[in-house]
Amino acid sequence: MIIYDDWQLEFLETKGDKILCCGRQIGKSEVCAKDAGDYAINNPKSKPIVMIAPTERQAYGLFTKTLNYLLETSPNLIASGKDRPTKERIKLKNGVEIYCLPVGKDGLGIRFLTIGRLYVDEASRIPELVWDAIEPALLITGGDEILLSTPFGSVGMFYEVFINKDEAYNSFTRFSQTSEKVIAERPISESWTEKQREKALQKLEQAKKRWSVKKYAQEYLGEFVADLHRWFSDELIYKCATGKREELDKTTINYLGCDIARMGEDEGTFEIFKKVKNKIIQVENIITTKRLITETRDKIIELDNKYNFKRIFIDAGTGGLGVSVLDICLEVQSIKRKMVAINNSTRPLEWNPDKIDNPKSTGLFKNDLYENLRALMEQDLITLLDDDEIIASLQSVQYEYVITENQETRLRIWGDYTHIVEGIIRGAWCNQYKDVKPFIETF
């Protein structure tokens, strides 16, 4: 059973429009799930409750927690049979319906709805066109808006609502919490043990040492940081993300970019491209979770049997999980000569695409990969899939210039949803190769 913090109880007791701007992992979706569940229980026959986010996966997170809360508190109120819960709708016997919807880049998916209560998760990442679609959906119901997010730079509607308190935004009650304060002050209970607190505080201290002051301020202190910028603009993303999935055969020149997932909550991606003359075209984006290294190897083999890749790019030079995957892939006759180890920390001085080890190297290879992808996008040399997950991943990439006394100024590129982009930047590295025909193994 969850014991709610004082700030969460205050949030639950507050009526009307609410905005929650906070650091990460403090329980914002848990409290909003209870807020939505209680509203559904106590307001029979009310207009639909709608939960949106930039992608389906993000929207489904809050939606699932709301369903779990209802199952714990009012299981008999949940409709069954043909009206049982789906991935998009919870129907209650009191006439209330709760919807879970991704909004994409323009909000077309919510324009047909009349909304009684709206929850916007990852609100700082919602595109401008989506906000234009939201307002009319609430017009005739006078429904409340609940916005929750960690900041993402100092731009966008989420920023404007939280910062401005004039007549255009004065309907919102503002809540702000830092991860530091919540972790340090949350009462010890069955759901929050002393061991959990100690580990969380340790991770915060480690983040302070690893991250820049600006990144830490945004992610854990919930601050709007003006000097953090987007690496890919919306204009550039929407110009390039227009492709459709397609089936390929083994006669095209195909490439695979991999971002390896660890066991746990991390997501791994397999990004598949074909090269047509000087144009790179993405044809598939596959996301996996909780994979053993042998399962990742088997997935690579499965995809190679289908696409006959010319090259398979994998992050395997920093002693991480990718090294283990590379090692067992090099034992497989059909793919061992196709594997290209891309070290996310170093760049070869004498690059040899047919050689796994490149002992002469220099730094900043990760930046090279990101700069290569952006250059391809700017020059219209790459087409990416029109996919909400891909667009959200591209939008999540930020950069800053880190200035340290007596050291050169460094460019730091990072993000909190970059697993898809990490696969794309490796697959897009195929433009560095002069491959002219598919690689055929002979035995």
C-alpha cells in the first residue's frame, strides 16, 4: 500500500487545473493515477477522462497505474465481458470511461473527443500543434487539465503555464518538488524502506559527480534551464520523419544499428536501413526489453537472415554490455565479418571498417555520430520512419557546452529517451562506407 507524501495529499485535495513540475522519480504518476481513479469513482456519468503523452508507451504508463489503483480500491466497479479494459479504454459501471491516447506531432487523435478531465504526461515534450487541439476538446465541459512533467529546457507550453501567472494561466495551481527533497523527507514505510532511501541518495550523489550542474538541475531539481538546447529541431525532425515501413529482400544494401538493452527496464533497439545510391532510408524500428545477451545475438541473426545486412553496427568499445554481445556474435560464421564495433567514447584515427579493433583513437566519437546524423538530415540524405516513438526519441536529445576551469570547453549531448536515436546514429554511420552490393558469405 502506498503512503502518500504531504505534497501528494495537498495535490489530491486541490480542485481545478493543476500543473506538477518536478524532478524525476518522485511519484508524480502515482499521485495522478489516484487523482484520476478517485475522480472516476466519485463522478458517475461524467464526460471521459483522457490521458495523453507524446507516445503510446508514455501514455500507457499513467493509464496502467490508474487501472491498477481501480483494481485495488474498486474492482467491482470495472466493467467486464465485452466492456473489459483494453490498452486504450477503461469502462466503469458508473458510466465513466478513461481513455489512453498518444498524440503524435499534431494531436489528430484527440480532435474527435469531448474531454471531461485531461491528464498530460511528459507535458514538457508535447508539440505546439497538440496544445491547439486540446483546448477545444475541453471547451463545452469546462473540464480540468492536469499537467505533469520534468522540465525540458525553457520553452514550450508547459514552461509558459508554470512560469506565467497572468490571466491566461491563472486557473492553474502550481506544484513543484525536487527529487532531493522528496527522497530525503519521505517517511519510512513498507513501500519506502531505509535501504531504498540510502540507495536513492547514493545515486543522487553519483549523478552530481557525473552530470553537469545544468543537467542535474533539470532532471532532479525540476528547474527550467535556459542553456540546455535541442539537438534536433521539430522542423528538421518532421522534414525527415516521413517514411513508411516496408518489406525488403536480400538484394538491397541493408544495414543494422543496435543499441543494446540491459536486463531490467532499459529498452534495446534494432534500427534497419537500406541505402539507395547516396540516400539512406529507414525501413524498421524494433524495440525490445529485458533481453539476455544470447537473445540479443539470436535477434541479430534472425534479422540478418531476413535482410542480409552488409554491416551490423554495435556499441562495443567501452567495456559495456555491447562487448559481450559482440564477442558471441563473432563466434557466428554468418555474421562475424559483418560486425562493426562502434565505440561510443573514442574515434579511430586510422579508420578501417573491416577491422574490429582500432588502437589509434581520439575522443568525442559519440558527438561525431550525432553530428553525422544531423548533417544527413539537414542535407536530405536520410529518411526516417514517421513513428511517434522515433520522433519522441529525437526530440529528447539535448546538448550543452560544459565549461571547466583550465580545460577546453566540451560539447555534451544527452537525453532521457535516446535509446532509439542511439540505434539510429549507429545505423546512419553506414554513409561512411562505400559498400556497393550485399555481403555474401561463402563456405
